[in-house]
Amino acid sequence: MDESKSVRKVMPGGKSVVTSTPLALRPRDAAEALSISERKLWDLTAPRGSIRCARLGTAVVYPVEELKRWLAEQAGRGI
């Protein structure tokens, strides 16, 4: 089952482009999605924390589903 969603965007000049939801985010984008700093994200990244990341060559990425799992876990803890 494919959970990615396609979005149609209209670019300048009227050209229509279809984009899909990313499967993983770079650290800056992942931190922004969680509304935290990149430094805090690194602190929360395994092995220090519980957010898992992946390496693609030299790039570090955070799977979107992992970020959703972690956020749901945090929400379940309450304030």
C-alpha cells in the first residue's frame, strides 16, 4: 500500500507539476517539521535519544514515518 500523496502545483507561467510527499527529510527540514532546533533534533537522535535516522551515503535523513511515530509517542506521554 502506497501512503505517499501526490500534489499538483502550478508553477510560474502556468506549467503544472506533480510532486509527491517525501519519504524522508534532511535534518533542517525534520527539525522544522517538529518545530524544534536542529541542535535539539541531534540530541533526540539515536543513540542519545529515541528518534532513528538513516544514512544515504554521507547524507543523514529522517524517515517521515519515524518522525510521526516519535511525535505520537510523545503526545501519548502528555504534558
